[in-house]
Amino acid sequence: MTQDDEMPALEIQALDGSGGSETRHGRIGRREALTLGLGGLFALSSSGVNAQGQTALTFWSVRLNTPELQLALKGILADFEKAHPTIKVTNEPVAGALVYPKFMAAVRGNAMPDIAEAYSYHPLQFAAADQMEPMDDIIEEWRASGQLANVTNDFAYKKFLWRDKYWGLPYNLDVRAIYYRKDLLEAKGIKPPKNWDEFQAAAIATNDPKAGVFGLAFPAGNFHITQHYYMAFMFQAGGSILDKDGNLIFGTKAKDANVRALTYLTDFVTKHKVTPEGVAAYNTDEPHTLFVQGRAAFCMGTGGLISRLMKEAPNLVDKVGILEVLEGPAGPAGKLTAGFYNPMFVWKHSPGKAAAKTFVRWFIQPGRMEPMYRAAPGQHWPIFKSDFNTARVQENRLLKEMLTNVVPYATDFAYPGLGRPEMGVIDGEKMFAAPVNEVVVGAKKPEQAVADAHNKMAQLFRA
């Protein structure tokens, strides 16, 4: 699974001034409300010790569940158990359709898994429900050993800092990029665009529906992936959801920039008409498929598109490039794109908490996930600088371009603020995907769509 997989999420219908919430399951408190916008996770805990006298741990995975990744993970877990014979780790993949009922059962039954890997802000949401074990000790170990300096981006771990404690540890990066057809641009005498104006002009110039080629394919449906690309343009326009102190500014101080970004993105559909007709219903796969079929000059895609190109269209690989993150109205300071430093975390009440942390320490080490990266090129990225100096990356042109043109600019939804549990709800409830879809289908103007989204977000930040 990737960060953009559509997961069931409980709708938050209203938050009142006392911090409570009314949902379709009845009245709940504020701390539980912060856990309801999840796109995902959790299952039942292990019993602590198995019949062989080993500490038994349940490891819940949300993003490592394709056949290729599961096979790679199996080998990694076998290596861990060989090195730690007194610990037994059982991996339990979480399927999207089963995430919500398992999560609710775990919260209500006080039966979380010992360890989980999941999406960006899950550990903060569960910390707000007093279910997470702080990870400050491991952060300090990384600092003392120099490992913290090896992390690609400080925001990778600082995003998990809430109320002076770190509630998760980054273990990989999920990137977003703009892919392009080098041959189609060259045929028009166009160089790879570097900024908003050049990108817009290139998408218009390469749009040729009579030849079956669209200028741009991107997801504009009411899905999680849609807000990822909107976020990139928000940064480039100088906008954001939070300020550096963690205050909500989406529709206030950042409104003009966010409206400008939304207008720029949706104009490709409503004004320039360089996208397929069905883009308003597109999730992740549709733009990827069009690009792999050679039917789009530009495509907003995940890192996993590299794997699809290598497997499904190897003859197209040499004709594809990855754009450097665009420079927008905010100039070099806003040259950022959406990327997700995804966490591992430990349940506060795990009977094998010490063993769980031993596993996390071992698992998040340079080189440890190399089998994962080989199994699905581009889908997952290391968090450590030293992991990029491998033949796997250096001998694959698309991976090298992603490393050079995208990875250094990848950051997360809360930027420039640090982690807040509310961001998990904003993400999980797709609160800034809706504006894109609403404008594309003609339901709202950009200004109104941003204002309405801000009002929904603001309910979460009430004291």
C-alpha cells in the first residue's frame, strides 16, 4: 500500500466548543475524535510470551502489503529473529477494507499491536488518545551516535514531536513527482519546465487529443492522493495549512496563496482543457495507467510509477524524465513538494515493550530495508543519506533523477509547523482534496472552496 490508498475513515460531522464531537456512532470526547480521521490501522496485541518462551510481538503493516514487499519483509523478519532468538515477530498486514473495524476494536478493547508502521500522523493521533510510547530514547541514541545527522531531512523526525515528546520514528519516505515524456517535449522544441509558467505552457503545447495524448494527467477525484499534489502547489505559492507555530492558517493568512495554487492546478482542467475528461474521478492508478500507455505528456505520480514503467513499459523508460520541483510565485523559498516520512511506533501498554523497541531500533538501520527497495523500485525511499549510495540507485536513471530532483524538496502537510494530531484528521478526512474536486466539477469557485475547507479544519482546533 502507498500513502494515497483510499481507506475507510469515520466522518467527523461536528465539533462543539467543549472539544466533543458528534459522529454517526454517537457522542465521543476530543481525544477520541483526533483518532477518527485515520486512513488506517491497528489490530489485536500479542499475549506477551509464546509457548517457546519467546517474547511475542505483533507487527502491524499498512504500507508493505503487496506480494513483492511481503516477500521482502519476510526475509527481513527472518534476519531479525536469527539475530534475536528470544523475540518472535508476527507480521499482520492490514487490508484497506478491514482497517476501520480493526482500529475501532483495538481502541475500544485497549488491545493495540505491539508495533505498527503506518501513515504520517497516526502516532500523534494515538498519542492524543494516550496509547503511544514515547520514542525520545531512540532519538537521543541516534543523536549520540551521529545517526540523526544521517537523516535526509530534519522534518522527517521533528514532525513527530508533540508536547515535547517524539511519538514515532521515520523509517521510509513516500514521494510525489511530475513525470514527463522527453520525446514529446523534444518534438516541440520544449525544454523540461522549471517553473509554473513554463510547466503550464508545456502542458498546453503537448496536448494533442486527436493523437490520443493529453498534456497532463493528474488525480482530481475526492481522494487522498489529490490533496498531495495540491499541497505541492500550495508550498510553491507560499501557502500552507499551518504556520511555524502550528496555528491553522489555511483560509486566513495563507488564503491568498492557497487560492492561487488551487486556481493554477484546476485551470489545467477547467480553463486550458489539457486533461482527460474523467479526471474529476481519478485516483492514483488512472493517471499512472495513462502515462504507462503513452497517452500523457506529463503525469503527477507517486514513486511507484517507476516500478510500473520498468515492469509494464520498459520500452518507454528511456523516453521518460522526472521534473525538478517547480519554482512558483514564492520563489526558491517555496520550492517544495509533498512527501511523507512515514513512521513506526510502539504501543504504550505492550507487554513486550522493551522487545518492541529492540525491533524498531534494529529495523530502522541504514541498509536494513534494501530488499524492500529492490522489490519495488521507487515506491519507498530511505530516510538515511547513506542508503542512496548504492548501485540500485546510482545505476537507475529514473531513481537518480528522483533523488536529485524531488527527494531534497519533499516535506509534509504540517510544514512549516511541527506535528499536531489534528493533521491526521485533516489528512484522513481529505479536507483539502475536496476543494480540488469541487472546483474541477464546477461546484465552487476556488475562493469559496478554500474558505469552506478552512471552516471544517477550524472545528478540529477549537480548545
